Amino acid sequence: MLLLLASLVALGIYFAWPSTNTTGHATPKHPAKAPVSHRRRSYVPLSLGARVEAWRLPAAVSREAVLADGSGLTVIGGLDASGNSLSGVENIDLASGAVTSGPALATPVHDASAAGLADGTFVFGGGSPTTVATVQPVGPGTVPASALPQPRSDSATVVLSSGVRGGGAPTAYVVGGYTGLTYLGEVLATSDGQRFATVANLPVPVRYAAVATYSGRIYVFGGEVAAPGPNVALTNDIQMVDPATHSAAVVGHLPEALYGSAAFSFHSALYVAGGDAANGATLTRISLFEPSSHEVLDAGSLPQGEAFGGYTTVGSGAAAVGYIVGGEVTIAGQNTVSLATVMSLRPNGAAPARPETA
């Protein structure tokens, strides 16, 4: 019995003790796995803090185009509280809310989009009240009015620093829209407000979508889609357009289908705020979309429901602030009220995103 125990102990010592290789160094029986390398994504703001500015617009407005103008805003066209198309071009001082009127548009429009380019500022299409193809220059200048390839309202426009002209010239991309009969999937590019080229086609043609850019790509959030009969059909698709490769694809989905929302880009994430849901409710939700992972997360809420307002971002980097100007709110799913409020949105803080395995 003692001999058996001694043999078992000896065997245990043999298997527990590291073996040696021909160089005399100890080699573990179960070598440790090689360490996994990680690369961290950039810091992503966790949420947006939104507030209603202390000052108000002189009058309620919705479905207008809004552009950043230095440290202020330029509000172009839109609908007044009675549903009339507007020709006004108003410059707003963000510190005081003071409004200065510029030269009016030649044709009143609503549901148009606009962009500032090297050759001037241009308004693309819109409703007047029927859908038009006119491209109107904003302010005095020698650039004549031109036209889109077809009538287009309910579009959204973003500007990237380089594009169809090359050499770093800013290029505007007109995304989505409606001819009055047909939903448009063609994404148009122009660097002079005169000539237009189709650079991609949305897999899901939409109107009233929100758009924002990140890393040279255009992201399209939600929107209204074609449906039989008089019913409104919405989508929760997140579509990505890559002008460099002339491609577009669905890359994610929002928590629910919506249209008339606003979109912003801060740091390495995109945010979608407000909009109307399919049941007619006006939303306060802010969602975060992370382009690198295609994740959608909750990012806070607006202080009030808002849809179909103009939106833009003033400043860049850590100083960037998003603005939603005017808009509409639907009460009890029936009555729509136009807004004279302006909301600002700022990142609440940042935390490191989850590490991504190399």
C-alpha cells in the first residue's frame, strides 16, 4: 500500500512539473495564448443635451431650409402657421435671437433644401405649392437661376469638402425627394449650383429623410416611402451613400420608422432627433448611430416634440452645436401646430467605446 501511494505521488509530481526542451528551459504543458491586440475606437459622446433657447423666432415656421452662417443661422423659405409658402431669407444672431432680413427668394418655396458652395448659396427645388425644379441663388450676385434634372421637393442636402469638381471644391449632395408623383432615389451632386450629376441611387427611395455626414460618407435616416393608396408609409432604414464609390446600402435601422427628423454629426457618431412616427405622434427621442459598428443607442430626448424643422450645425470639433429651428408638433395625433422655438443640442460628455478586436 505504501509503495502504491509513493508511486502515485511520483506520477503527480511528474505531470505537474514543467518539462524541459533540448535547451534546458522549462516549457509549460499548456502554453498561454498569445495576447489579443485591441484598437480603441475614438471617444463617442454618450448623449446630447438639448434645450429650448430663451429667445424665439418672430413667427412660427416649418419645412424651411437652414444653413450655418458663421456664428449665426440663415433661415430660407418654409411654411408659415397658415400653410403659405415663404420667400423670406432671415439671418439670425444666435446670441440674441435678433433677425436681419436679406433679399427675398424670387419664388416662395417650402420643403426645399439648400447649400452654400464656392459660387454662392443655392436653394434646390421645393414646393411652391406644387413641386418645382428651380435652383434659386440666395442673395445678390451674377449666378443665374438654374434647374434640377426633374422637379424635387422634400429633399435634404449636405456638403462635403471635395467632390465632382475636384481640387478640394465643396460639393453639395441632394438626397431623396419627391416629384409630385414619384419618390426619388437619385443622389445628385453639384459644385456650382448649375450642373448636376447622379453619383448613387438609394436602395430605398425616400422623402422627408434626415441626413448627416461622417468620414466622407452620407447617412440617410428614415423617411417616407412609396405605398399604395393615400396611406403614409415610413421606414426605419439607415442608408449610407459613398460618393467615392458611387454606391449606397442599408446599414442599420432606427428604433422605429419616422420622418421629418433632424440629424447631426458629433465626433465619431451621428444623432437623429425628433420626427413624426407612423401613428402621427411627434417624437422627442434622440438616437445615436455609430458608423463603425452600425449600433443604434439611446442618446437622450428633446425638451419638446418636434418634426419638420430646419436643422444645421454651427462650429466644429468640441465647439460644435446643433440647432433645430421651428418645425411642427402634432397634438393628440390630429392637430398640427407650427413652432417658433429654436433648440440647441450639445454632447453631454464622452466615454470610450467598447474595444474592437484587431
